[in-house]
Amino acid sequence: MPSIKDVATLAGVAVGTVSRVINNSGAVKPDTRRKVEEAIQELNYIPNEVARNFKIGKSKMVALLLPSIWHPFFSELAYYIEDELDREGFKLMLCNSGGKPEKELYYLDMLQQNKVAGIVGITYNDIENSVSNDIPIISIDRHFNKNITCVTSDNYEGGRLALRELVKAGAKKPAFMGSVTSVFSETMNRREGFIQEAKALGIDYAVYEKSDPVEDDDAYFDEFLDKHHDVDGVFAITDMFAAKYIERAGKMGIRVPEDVKVIGYDGIQDHPYFHPILSTIRQPVEEMARMTIRLLYKKIEGESLHRDVYRLPVVFRAGETT
């Protein structure tokens, strides 16, 4: 890969002259500029984006901090975020933390040193004291802290909607199945909506939760099936939880939806490859992603945002599990 020194040598100028041409800073004679540009084209030289950021104090790079790129919801989210950034000539830097707080802190420190234009983040961990407002940040679904704008779906209404749909499908004893994050998360409102709607309708219900992340899936679902063998409806905090429950229940001879109705949350299992196709509360993933980037642009330009939390509506999408 050619370097800036190679460009300078080919053009017959100093490295500093090439740098001024690339960054469009300082006086450069038209003839000299032409030689540098021809050398750049001939060598197919691509400037180092990070180095340029330090020189000109402006970046077109936005970092996306995710707990897992393997999760279909996060993958879909990343796709639309990158697409929205591309429309304005911004680039995406993907930071996959694996849900590890030490890795999130490493990325945040690196991003602040490298002067990215902004950060979009999702975290399950208590890293509030390490998050700086020096760089514009928007969180999705889960909060860094309450001073950082968050874009999310209407999790509370999603929980209420799931309870109503389970009852409509014939469930008499529905249960909420989920996990609890170490810091406040908008996803916790899914449980609250489920509980409040059950109370309002006078429905007997159960709640089963463990600390996030769940380290032993088999133990988690075995304990649920043992403690709540009498439930006939399940609202899982995510589609992945719902899918794992259906698989585990099937091995024990529990039929879905004949014996238990199941509803997930996210809307990721909508492909015919998934059997059965899951009934789910669908998040508006594309709209969430694009709104997040539009709000981030405003922060980058120094504008104040009107709200701390932007909640987008959800819908129930019927599948084969209710």
C-alpha cells in the first residue's frame, strides 16, 4: 500500500506539501497541487482517515458500539445505520464488545483519542462514569446514562400488547420470561407493560428472570419449565429467548402453540427458514437506526435535542406460535 512519502517522491515535493493538498489547508501553487493530485491518482493512494482527523480536527467517522454483531437484531440495526451514514458521506467504525465492560471501556478510550465525529452505543454494563460528553453520543435501547439521548421502541406498550395477544389467543396463565441488566435498560419496560396489563385485566401471571447475561441456557430454561410448568402462554423478552424456549419445550413434549402460546420481542424471525415462524412484537429497526443517525448529526452540529428519550411505536406480528 503506497504511503504519503511515496506520493511526495513521485510528485517531487515535500511530505508537508502533500499533506496540505490532501487536507486542503495552506497555500499550494496550482502547478504543484496538480502534480500531487496526479501522483495520488497514479499510486491510488488512500489517506489515513485517523491521521487526517488529528490534522484538521474534523472527522467523518462514526463508531457503533455493539454487545454482539452475531445477534440478528444488532446486525439489522448496523445495516441501516451504515446506510444512513453513507448518504451523508460518513463512514462506520464497528466496535463489537462481546458484552464485556473492559472491552467497552477500551473502545471508548480509543474512540475519544481518535476523534471520531460521534458514537452510537448499546451497552448492558455500568460504565456511566467512563462515558464523556466530549464526543456526541446517542444510545439505542439501552442507556449509557440518563444524560445521553436514547432512541428506543415503546417497550412498555410492547409488553401490554403481548399480554393482550396471549389472552386473545386463549392463554389463561401467561408468564414473562427475561433477564435483568446491571443498569437501567429500556428493555425492562417490556416486563412492566406485561405486568400492568395483566393486573388491569385481572389475569393470573408469572414472572421469571435471571441476571443478564444468561450464562447457562439449558439451566435457565429447565428451571423455568420446572417452576412454571402450568403456564399456557409465554412472552419472552427477545425473539432469541422465545426461540430457545420453544426448542427446549419441544424436547419435553410441550407443543407450541397447542399447549403454550409464545410471543417474542424484536421481529427478527420473519424468514420462512424459521420454523415455526414466531409471533412477535416488531421493533421499527430501520426507523430507529435512521432516527439515531439524524439525531447524532444534530449533536455533531451543536444543536440541542428536545427530548432525552425518543420512543417509536411497535406492532404485533402474528406468526405460528399463537
